[in-house]
Amino acid sequence: MKKKINLPIIKILPIATSLIAIVLVFILFIQSTIPEQIPEDEPSKLSLFQQNYSIHALPIPDELSFADEKVPINKTYVRESYDRELLVNTYWQSQTLLLIKRANRYFPIIEPILEAEGVPTDFKYLPLIESGFQERIVSPAGAAGIWQFLEGAAKDYKLEVNKEVDERYHLEKSTIAACKYLKKAYKQFGSWTLAAAAYNAGLRGINRQINKQKVTSYYDLLLNEETARYVFRILAIKEIMSNPQNFGFHLEQSDLYPVIETQNIEINDAIPDFADFAKEHGTTYRELKDLNPWLRDTFLSNTSKKTYIIKIPKPGAFNVK
């Protein structure tokens, strides 16, 4: 009779655990090698993603111009600078969508002024890249309004700037002042492209670089980062906004921000309280200030009895149509 051997349980457990682990790994391996069965009429989540979202390089046009001045797009550094701004503005979708929407409100006001002042219509894109058509924006350097005038330059071009009135925020008057600056720059350089660059770097800044580098084309100048990108940003946003569908932007007319219909009130006296003034004219303080951001305080002293034109909304102008 053989003697029965009793193995201690403590020795059997590790062996069993190892066997179970090996079996589980084998099962997982087999499952991973079997392709997931997807019904033919139901595309996978991955393929849906691929169908609806993809990133593409953008075509560069063979010809390009700014203010009827030819862009030498055949040069590598010009082509690549333009490509950079085209990509940035195309794929920063939320910002570009806002620019397209806002432009519908501001272009109809700016374009006739540019035409009357003899400035090419391409310059309507300049305030768009300067301020994004944000009327109350102020730069770290203190430039204010849609056209981003510094206080000194604003006063040079006959804009009133003080605690109560700051015409850098006056759309029509600041546009006229910008036109005067651009025409002065064009007269000095003989180029609208250099005039645009000078709006960013200053007349003396551009003139200094021209004399230093002994070239007369913006595209041949080696400039600081901001000014080097400046005209290309205008060119890129012009191209996108001229053909938004080509760049994946699809908007209905109802998506665009409308022009607010207004009527003018001429005043040549003090206004003690703009809230009371607004109420008297069938509007609110908020709406009054939205239409006249150049009025900087809650009142207007007007001790000189100067004549001002204040906009008030036509009835229902702020209602969504």
C-alpha cells in the first residue's frame, strides 16, 4: 500500500495562479487578433472623424496683389510668409469667423470713406487686423480704437482726445484720419504697400530701413517680426474673406452682424447726464454708448459750445431681424 502524499496548500497556490494568468493572456491575445465586425451600413467612429475633419495645406495663388500692386509671390520668402498667414487665419477658425461676421457691419461704413478720400479699398482690411473691429480696444502701447491711433498721432490728424471726448473711437472721423496718414505715406514712398507697412512701423521707421538696406520694396526689406508679417496678414485675410467657402467658412446672411440703423442728433451744448439724454431720445445708456464710444464719460461739459453729432438708434434697430 502506497503512502499518500499531502502537498501543502501554500505550495500549490502559486502554480495555479501562474496557470490562470497564462490562460488569460492567451485569451486576450486571441481576441486582439480577431478584427472587430462592423456592419457595412455603419461606418466606424474613426472613419466618420476622417470624413468630417481633416487638415490640408492651402493652395498659393500664382498671382497676388495689394492695392493693385503686384506681390512677388514667386520668391520663396514671400511665398512662405504669405503661406504662414493664410494657414494661421484659416485654422484659427473662431477668430476668422468673428472677423467675417463683424466686417459685414463695418465695411459698408468704411468703404465709402476710403473711396471719397482716394485710398484703395484694400485698406478696409487694415483696421480689421489692427483691432479685429473691436471699437473699445486699447493696445499695451496705448493705441486706441478700430484704427489703433496713439494719442499724439491722433492729435496730429485733428482728432479730439481728452477725458470726455476721444475721437480715436469715432469710426468715421478716425477712418478719415487714417486715410490722411496713408496718403501722406504713399506720397513719401510712392507705394501703397509701403504705406501699409508704415502704418505699423511709422514713416521714420520704414524710411530708416529703406536707407539702411538700399531697397525700395516692402518685400525686399528685412523688418521686425510684426511689420514683416503685417502686409501678409492683410493679404491673407483679404483672400479668405473674398472666398470664405474655399477655406471652409460657410455662413448665411443671417449669421453676419448687421449694420445698426441710426439717426443723428446735433448738439452744441452740455449734456449733464447721458442716461437722461438717452431716455429722452427713446434709447438706453448702453445703446447710446455702443453707438458713440468716443463719448468717454457719463456727461459732456462742452464749455466751448462745439457742435457734435451723436448717433441714436432708430426704433427697433437693435432687435434681431
